[in-house]
Amino acid sequence: MKFTKLIMLMGLVFVVASCSAPKLGYFQDVQSGQVNDLQQPKLVTVQPGDKLSILVGSKDPGLAYLFNLQIVGRYKTSQSDANLSTTQVASYTVDENGEIDFPVLGKISLKGMTRSQISAYIKKQLISRELLKDPIVTVDFLDLFFSVMGEVNDPGRFLMDHDVTTIIDALSRAGDLTINGKRDNVLVMREENGKQMAYRVDLTNLQSLYSSPVYYLKQGDMIYVEPNEKKAREATAAGNAFLQPTLWISLASLLTSVSVLIFK
């Protein structure tokens, strides 16, 4: 009977000690040699409010100039070149209908297009309308970003500087999760068709991660890493006390006294 009580007491200590251990590993379902199916990479596409840089080049710079917005700015690096000017290319802002007002071509719809699709479309328009014979169209997205908050080492707002950005890329840019971040329940907020959508991502399950609709990020996505239970407990006075060495010393003393009484 005494032995049974001691075993139960030791079991209780084990449960209390282990309940605070956070789940730290990524991709815990992966086996050696395992093959996982990937989604088709999702490139960044134009959305209302995006800013675009579109440059048109040609063998005839005089003609190409007509299709580029120009802003002349002045800068001063020293007294001798105080009047030196530099030319900057203005950006296009996509309106609520997914359109921009392009020189000579007028209103053109770009909503849902990738960079390469925009380039091909404008090039085709210039050639078909016999405006340029040999246009070279270069397109870049400007000021696209995603945000990472919560239990990461470097939270903040980050520019999307590639056509394809995964949630793993984003978390790496934010310095990875802290030891207190929940890896099996990462929240991604996304605006879709005028609605705010919420998705949950399990970083401990690779196949689930690959199949998630937010594995590939879109501009404006917000990633939030929740604190695990250990971190949440630290936010309260009781939680902090639970993690103090003095508490465990007192608990050990109590267990010693109880065991003495059991075997007395």
C-alpha cells in the first residue's frame, strides 16, 4: 500500500514537471527518404492599391520616352553640384478596379496579373498598335509587404522582394520563432475579396504545411505566432511563481516529508 502511494506521488511529480515543456521541433512527421507533394508555386499578382514600376525601352530612346512617366528631382551632394538633377521613374498605383492609366495606351486592366504577364501584355499592346517595333518592358512591384508579429526574434514589416514568398521565408526573415512560440498553431490573416480571412498553420507537420492555402504568401498577409502555455503562465504572478526555483525546493521538501510519513 505504501509502495503504491509512493508510485502515485512520483507520477504526480512527473506530470507537473513535464506539463511546462514546449513543443519545439519543426516538421516532426518527416521520415528519411520521404517525398511530399508541393503546390504549384503561387506568384505575386496585382491587387488594387499596389504600386508598380513599369519601364519601356527601345532601340529608339526618343519613342520609348513617351511611354515612361518621368519625375525630375534635384539633390545636392556638395556645393559644386548643387544644381545637378537626377531623373526618377514614377510609380503607377493600381485603382480599385485593378486598372492603371498608362501613357498613350490609356486605361489598362492588370488585376490578377503577374510581373511577366504585365510585361507581355503591354509589349503586345505597343506592337499591335504599331507604337513601338521592339519594346522591352520591365515591371517591378513596389512597396509590397508582409508582417510578422508575436513570438519571433525580429518582428516587423518586411518587403516582398521576390515573386514567390513562403511562410517559411517570412519566419526566417523575422529571425525564426523564439523558444516560447507555438509551432503547431501559427495564425495567418489575409484579406480576400473584401473580407478578413484567418488560417492556422502547423509547422510541425510538413505535409499539412505544404497543402495550406497560406504556404505561399500574398502582399499584406499578417503572421502571428502565439506564445505557448509556458510563456502565457509567465504573464501572471502565479505563473511566474510556478517557475521559480524556490517553489520547486519547497515542493521537494514537501514530497520528502510526505514520503517519510508514508514509510513511518
